[in-house]
Amino acid sequence: MRKVVSNQADVVSEPARPFVAKSRSVRVPAFGEFWWIWVGLVLLFCVSLVAAPGTMTRGSILAMLPFAGILAIVATGQTLVIQQRGLDMSAIGMVSLAGVVMARSGFGFDSIILAVIFTVCMGGLVGIVNGALVSKFAITPLVATLAVNALLIGGVRSLTGNVPVNVPTPMQTISHAQFIGLPANVLFAFAFVVTAWFITRKTAIGRRFVAVGVNPRAAEVAGVRVLQYRIGAYVASAVCFSAAGMLLAGFIGSASQTSGNDYLLPAIAAVVIGGTPFTGGKGSVIASAVAALFMAQLGQLVLALGAGPAVQLLVQACAILLATTVRHLPAAIRAFRKNV
């Protein structure tokens, strides 16, 4: 009797195996969570090559990369804050103020190194204020950072009198320098992105940082000092904004109250396109940096096609919507197949 049952089991199992193998063979492999932004960047370059070949020349790319690097630094800081379920709207004021303070202190100290250190320290203090308002006093991040941004813009106007400030020659030389054929701003951006990636992904501090972003209450119960990590995210963000402001001022040759106007919404768009959710926790500074390059090339393409400012904003909005849709498409397909 046992022999008959085992034979029947073998008979049933044999035809089932090809079916299982066949069903597995048609399964589409899942892409990495943030890898699709690389695909989008390659497609954008292909479209640019066809629609506006002038944007793909060596000169055009080298002209675009310094601004893409600055945007990547701002997006890195914004990513760290969004990973903590926050939002830093003081980017405009911080980028503008950093350029002005670096320029003024550079001439005052007669040392660009002391000027950079002083500017970074000032940015750190602004980050502490932002982090304390949001984390300690429980003010909504949008409201708190907008208020701080207004104070920063007021400070810039007081320092400049609404007149652009010249930047010391050493800073201009640094911002326009090239190394191994790449603009210095790109190399600075690479350093910021890699440092942020290494800390958040490869260290115990980074693991606790992500844990706080995922669930602050659970992290606090586990003994993690939540307040320090949340304030630290705003400090890191302000330091990134300060560095971007100094590099931008050095590249342009002057600093003014409007210098940071183009580095708030595009940076947030880069974070969204890069796949970092506003729910906190997971995120990728590398994906945000790649998305910053995507945004810079997209802007250059739109300009080359002769579109006005309104069309540029419309294209940016469409890019954000498309990126959000594509990001959730694989999960939707898997859920659909599972239900079917």
C-alpha cells in the first residue's frame, strides 16, 4: 500500500515540476530600489542627443556639470532631512548667506581658509536652530524653516544693501578649477555624496540615523538619542547648503540675495525623483545626486528647445509625476500578479 501511494505521489509530482519551472521562467526580475534613476538618466541623454545635439557636446556638458554638482550638494543635505521626516525650506537663504559671508569674511580675514571655516560654522549654527525648532519645540518643519529662511534673507539684505558682493579671487580659482578633466564643483559634490553615503550606510551612526527616521518612538525605546539625530540632520543639511553657496558664489564671481533662488525646488525635485520618500527612513543620497544631474540636463534640454520659464516649471512637474509613477510601478505590477 505504501508503494502504491509513493508511486502516485511521483506521478503527480513529475508533471508539476515543468509547470513550476515554466512559471518561474516568465517572472520578470525586480530592479534595485533606486536603480531606475540611472535608466532615466541614460534615456534623457539619448533624447537630448536626438532632440538637441548641441546639449551633448563636450563644451555644453562641462558648462552644465558645475551647476549640477552644486545642486547635488544641496540635494544631499535635503535628502538627509527628508530621511528624518523633515523638510528644510531655508536652502534659499542659506545658499545666499553663505556666499555673502564667505566673500565678506574672505576679504576681512585675508584668508579663504578662515572664511570657509567661519561660513561652515555659521551654517552649523543655523542648522541647530532649525533642528531645535522642529525637534525640541515641535514646530512644523515647513513653518520653522520658512521662518528661518526669511531671517536669513533679511540678513543677506542687511549685509549687502541689495548690491552683489565680489568674491575673493582664490575662491573663484577653486570653483573654476578642473582635475582629471572634471570641474572642481563635481569633485566636491562627489566627496559630499560619498561621505554621506558611507556614514548612513556603513556605520553604526548611520544605522541609528535610519532607525530614527523609520520610527522615532521605537528608536527612543531602544535607547537611541532621537533628538541628537534629528537636529544633526538639519546641521548636516545647513553645512551642505553653505558649501553649495560658497561654490556657487565662487563660480559666478559674486554673491547676492538671489543666489539661492534656483536651489530649493529643484533640490526637492531631485530628492523625489531619486526615490527618497517623505515618510522617512530609507533613502539614497547617491540616487538624489544622480537625479540632480538629471534635473540639470533636463533644464539645459528645455532651454535648448527654446521653452520659457513657465514651460520649464511644467516640465519639472511632469518629471516629478513620471518619476513617482515609475517608482511605484514595479510594486503595483507585483501586487497585481499576486492577486491574479
